[in-house]
Amino acid sequence: MASSISITVEVDGVSYTDDVEPRLLLVQHLRERLGKTGTLIGCDTTNCGACTVHLDGVSVKSCTMFAVQADGHQVITIEGMAQNGKLAPLQEAFHQCHALQCGFCTPGMIMQSASLLKENPHPTESEIREGLEGNLCRCTGYQNIVAAVKSVADGVQYDDSGVSVSPSMLEDNSETAGVS
Amino acid sequence: MTATATPRPEVGTARLRKEDAHLITGRSRFTDNMVLPGMLHLAMVRSPFAHAKITAIDVSAAQASPGVMAVLTGADVAAEQGSLPNAWPVTPDQKAPSHPSIAVEEVAFAGEIVAVVIARSVAAARDAVELVDVDYDELPVVMDLEEAATDKVLAHTSLESNKSATWVFDSAEAGTGTAIAEALANSDVVVERTLYQQRLIPAFMEPRSTVVDPTGEQITMWSATQIPHILRLMLALTLGIPESKVRVIAPDVGGGFGGKLQVTPEEVITLLAARRMGKPCKFTETRSESLQVAHHGRAQVQRLKIGATKDGIVTGLHVDLLADMGAYLGLITSGIPVLGAFMYNSIYKFPAYHFECHNIFTNKAWTDAYRGAGRPEATFAIERMMDELAGELGMDPLELREKNWIKHTEFPFTTVAGLEYDTGNYEAATEKALGLFGYDELRAEQQRRRESGATVQLGIGISTFTEMCGLAPSRVLGALNYAAGGWEHAQVRVLPTGNVEVVTGSSAHGQGHETAWSQLVADRLGVPFENVEVLHGDTQVSQRGLDTYGSRSLTVGGMAVLAAADKVIEKAKTIAAHMMEASEQDLEFANGSFTVRGTETSTSFGEIAFAAFSAHNLPDGMEPNLDSEATFDPANFSYPHGTHLAAMEVDTETGQVTVLKYVCVDDIGVVVNPMIVEGQVHGGLAQGIAQALYEEAVYDDAGTLVSGSFVDYLVPGAPDLPHYITARTETPATSNQLGAKGVGEAGTIASTPAIVNGVLDAIRHLGVKDIKMPCTPSRVWHALQEAKTTGGVQ
């Protein structure tokens, strides 16, 4: 085994210093050393995006960089998105729009969506779809994920009725629905 | 009647999901997140060859590798590992090879496990895998299904034939219809086609993972499974452990789609390793391993003949299938094509029907349930054939369907396959779909493009489908030789505070049972939605269950929940009558309170719950609790149906296919949560469209899976899929008290033929009659070129 290297990474607002093997992936460091198991591993070829986090505010797939490359950098994971017990707008929108089923792709989807909206605050539907190209979901067929991202871009405010008000949920909304 | 307003019923409300809070904040409990004291990690040594004799295994270098605790081969566990179960011997003479979790003498597909490394870290285990030295003598492989059926090369040296079983249904023999040979002979037109169901990979997003803790009195397994109850039983039967000594927990499970309806070698090996080491062990597969060895789906050759009169009345259907089992029979591998047998006649009134399937071994990963399991294959075949027949007759494919389908006035209807369809209205769903789609306008646009010779042609794909859901009536399963029943169990427990715990045998992995079951119970008991807690996926909490697959959870599991809730109400009524010194017959129950009819005297569910807990003043002989349980076994399947329409653009210069518009109208009976239903339909459509356009498990001639990563196996992303336009019609099912039919598989079953029919409709006039799935640009382009050079003869 190669000798360890000491790294310091700020993750979700806390600074961690650890000795790591050079070959350790960032996602393994997050999950196995720091206990940040909210970030998930769905593939081994950088295709699925389940492991997406923010590195210095930009989305990266944490399976595609080594932990040592994050030395001195700031990482935000899904676990750092809610602030003071209040969900981030995308987290709320994913809930309201039924943009998740099994929830495995969700952390990565939310992190990528946040990055997408930061780059393009008012994307069209097709820009959202293109922007999420690197994140796979097997449950939702994407339509409600796109709706959730769009609702945040549009500044939709949700009530606390516990009932979905997203237009895509209403029966027979379909007559007015568009075509991709 | 009380004057107070009745709260809005929960059933029918788009309740946001209870499941979401922990999943959107990263507080998930997927199996791979689990860490236990002293836990060891497993990595598998897998055969690179598709068929070979194992002649020697040298583990010494791996054993000496840093961090390695043990290396086990098949020989090391031969006495204890047993043979992995097949629960569906479809015929009495079904043939199957022995199926050890770790191969002992012979491997029959690439990826089969030959040894396991147990180490202190995943990295150490994987490093050591490279050091295990296995000597193989390669054997001939048989990869092609049609070639395998000839027995020229055998997939297993231990078997004399690649044929596992032949299963036959014949309407004349069954007394459900006339004889097929005669029917076809007397037809004006007979269309004969061979269609191919490519091999698919379920590709759930969470790779499979298993943790086993052997400490304490019980062995506890956490696993990414759809079937904790069946898994527990099968582990006990396979390994000879008393069932009571095994506890299985399915924590958060990241999708399944049938792919986690299995008893896997990895689960058995992790248990054996943990038991041997006396320490918790974990195995999590990589995505590449998952694609290679987690069971595949579909993989059939469908040889079909359909006869009709010249004015379009179908006279009979003959189906002859080759079904690729892969190298072994998994839990229900052999039964998948049999499940399809009852669906080839679909919504139509066929006088004669013959079905036979030949289950064949090849040197590939074994197949088993994948979303729809047999029914998508059947629906694809018949909906493709109806279009082919319409083309042959020069008839609008919709008109042909209308002429042959069961009219809504004809229910209940016993089909030529022997099922009794209880309810449905194909006319209503179709009419609604046509309106949303703009059928006439799109046909006119299609005509314009044809006449102008436009580069991008337009096609309309139709799929009017039905399926059998709510698997399943236990008697029917018994008649089909399936080893278990199809009932489901539930418990409703009332806590002293009046909060309610619902224990369900269904095992959700994304479907939203916690939310939907809460809605059911909130309405039935008149308690707030928030006061209901749904517990599932742990055999120690939910001691009886048959788990989640086959669109069965609501129609079977949900009905068990309602039946248990009804028993709670009966118990509560006795206590309420005692408390109010009234006769039980004079009480009415509404909105969570018992009221003495005609008076203001009432007592609430919460008061009764506390009275049952304190037990200070209960009727004589009454046991002090309200808890109840029920097991529901449906008398019939449920039959969701719908009409799906796809407008497909085909670029005749590049072969590029685009979904211009997709409309589906589904009739799934009574809906508990329209939001969840919508999500199930969307996800189903995505997987059905994926079969039509994108996905295929491809092997090379030597038996290596070429599409072995997400780089090569094309799970569609957001830009690859259209916006779906969805709507519903509703004819309640009669096979359960709610009238629900099930929705988990509808989208997947219906959409594949709609898309392919649409592609072919766009270019049929150019001479193209078939394109193998997935309809990639390359295949479409080649089909167009071939049609050009051969003048349209396929």
C-alpha cells in the first residue's frame, strides 16, 4: 500500500484533516472516513452522477477525483444543503413535485440541479434536460425532476398543505401540457 | 348524521410523500451505508470465461496480501452452500443444472463467482482478487438463443440438452376456444412474423449490497432486496439454517424493477463468510459487476402467426417462443414466459389460441423478472402483430383493434387464455387518448409529409394494452406449479396515544407505500394521516409477507391493511359500546368517533385506544388491545388497461428517431394517490421507451458482455426522453374492496410497442416492415437502405 498523505478538506462547513491513501476517491473519503453517507455511489464510470457534490461551488462527480485533489478545497454535499433546519429550495421542490421515488439518484440530482441553476438561473425545459444529462434516474422518467428544477427557477412558493400542487400532478392537466 | 364537516378523504388526494424527508437531506439508510464493529469486506473473483472447467485455484498469494483475512473457493464451502433456489418448476420434467453460489467444477457464464476474498477493507479485498490464480479449461460456448435450441453446443456439460422445459397452452385443449390449426387454415389472411425481444438489464440505480451480522442468537442480513420475506425463507431452505434464526432487513432500497426479486449468490456468500469469520461482512457490487451478473430480463424469440378474415376479424393466434434462461434458473426465471402466456390475446376476442414456450439455456447471465415480467413481451408481440395485420389488410390499425376488442358492455369476459377480465372500458380510454393526441390532425400531417417526400417522416404508434396485475390468487399460482402463494399480510397496531402503526408485508423500494398505506388507514380509522406510521422491510417487525413485485402491493397488500383496520374497528366498537353503555348495534363510526345513533353521545378513537391500554374498564373477557391482523388472498387478478399513442419522427437520411408526442390514458381503477400514480406511469414509460430505442445487453461470440458499463449500456438520460402527456379513465376492479388495479408496470408494458409501431408507421411506405429493438439510428438507417435496394422485401 502506498504511503498516506495528510489532507485538509472543508466539508459542509467543517474542516477535516485526515491521512489518506493517494488512490482513495473523494467519494470514498466522504462516505467511509467522514461518514457523509448521503452521497452515494451508483457506477464506476462517471456516468450516473449519484455522487455529485460541489467543489468550491461547482458540481463535480466525487467518484472522478481523488481525495488528495480536494486538499485545501471546500466541498458541499447533500447533507450541507439545508440551512438551520430549513430545506434548500431544490430539496423542497423535489419533495413537492414528486421528483424522487427510490431516492438513490436524488442527492446527485439536487446537487447538479443547484449547479445548473447557478450557471443558468432561468433555463428552458430542454436546457434543464441537457444540464442533467450526466445524472441518471431509473424511477421518475425525469419529467417531475425537470418540473422541480423549473419551479425553483420560476420562484414558485409552496404552501404547507402536505398536498401536491404542482400542475404536472393534477389530473387532466394533460390537455395543456406541451411537447418536448 | 353529524353536522360537522367531513374531512377531505385521503384516498384520491395527491399527498406528498412521507418517504422524502430523509432521502432529500442525505439521511438515507441504504445497505452500503452500514458500518458495524469489526466489519469485514468481500470482493468476488469472477470467471472471465463463459464456459470452462475449473482445474485449479491457487489462493496463496491473495491469502498473503495485506489486510486479507481469508479466501474461500467453491470447494471450501461445497458442503454448506447448497444450490440456489428456483421456485417455479413450470413442468414436472423441467431440467436445471445445480446452481452453487461459488462454482465448484464448472462455470457457465462470464462473471460467475469462483472465489471470494474477505479482507479488512474493500480496497484490500479487491487488490487480492487480482492475486487469485485460477486455471480454466475452456469449453465451447453457446450464446445465440436460436442456435442453443438446436443443441449443437451445450451450455452445461452436466445436461444432455439446452432445453429446460416446454410449456404449452392450447385453447382447444383447455376448452376456452377452438383449434388453432383449423382457425388459421380457414382464415383469409395469415400474417407470420418472427420478433425479437432483446436482452435487457434492469439497472436499478442502487447497486446490490448485503451486510450480514452473525453475532448474537440470530443471523441478521441487511440487503438491497425487494423480497425480505422470501429471501429469509430461501436462505433457510438453501443453507439448512432454521428460519427462526435468520432475520432479513431491506432498509432503504434504491429501485428494483424485478431486478432485486432474487436470491443471489452474493447474499448467500456474504452470509457464509460472516458465519465462518464470526464477524459482520459486507459485499457491495460495482456497477460493472451489477450489469454483468445481476439477472437480466426479456431475451425471447417470438414466432407468431395471426389469422383474420378479409374484413379484419381475427380468427386465431399461434405463439411459439424461445425464451433465453441464460446459464441458470434463478428464483422465477422459468415462469417469466409463462406469465406472458395469458396476455398474448390482450384485449381482443380471439376464437383460437395456441401458446408454447421452449425454455433454453445459453452461456449468458441468467434472466428473470424485469418490470412486467413476461407481459411486456406478450403485449409487444400482439400489438406489433395487430399493426402488421392492419398493414396486410390495408386497414387503419385503430379500426382493426376496435373490430376485435372486448366491448365495455361485454364484461365480465372470459378470454381465450382462460382469464376472467372483470371490468374495463377500452372505448373510453381510446377516445380520451385520441382527443389528447390529435389523432386526425397527425394523420393529416403524416399524409402531407408522405406526399411531399419529406426527409423527416411521421408515424403514429398505437398500443391498446391490458395486463394481469395483483399477483396473485394463490390457487392460480398453485395450478401453475409456483412454489408459494400470492397473499399478503398486514397488522394494524393501535398505540395508547391513538397513534397507529401499520405493519405491511409489502416491501417498498421507491413506490411510496408509507404514504399510500397511511392514506388508506387514515380514511378507514378516521385518524390524521400524520398519526399513521408504516413499518415494513424487516422480518422481525413484519413477520409474514410475500413482498413487492407484479403490481401487487396495493391490490393485495393494501387490501390486507384495510382488512386489518376493519378488525380494529370491530374491537373498538365493543369497547365503545361498553364505555357509552350502549348497544353495539346502535353505534355508528365516522371520522374517528363512535356515536350513539340519534344522540350527541360519542367517544373518539383516541379515548378508546387509551381505554384499551389502561384496561381498567373493559367488557368482561375482552383482551386489552385493539391490534389486529389480516391476510388477503385475491380471488382474481386485476386488469389495468389503457391506450398509448406515440407520434414518431424518423429522419430518413440519418435514421434518427424522435418522440414528437406521447399520450397515454391508463385505466388503473380507483387511485389512492394520483401523484404517486403519475410518477409510476412516467417511470414505466421511460423504461418501455428505453427498450424500444436505447437499451440492449450485447455479448460477443466468446461470451463477454460488451455492454458492461453505463458507457455502453444506454440507460436514457433526461435529454433522451420526451415530455409525457398522461390522463386516466376509471373502471373500478371488482377483485378487491377498493377497486384498485395496480400501476407499477403499466407504462413499461404499453410504451414499447407504441414507439416501435410509430417508427414503422413512419417508414412502412418506404418498404420497411420490421426493425429489431432497440431502434437505433444505425438500425433504422440500414433498414431503410435495405428496403431501397430490395424494393421493400424484408
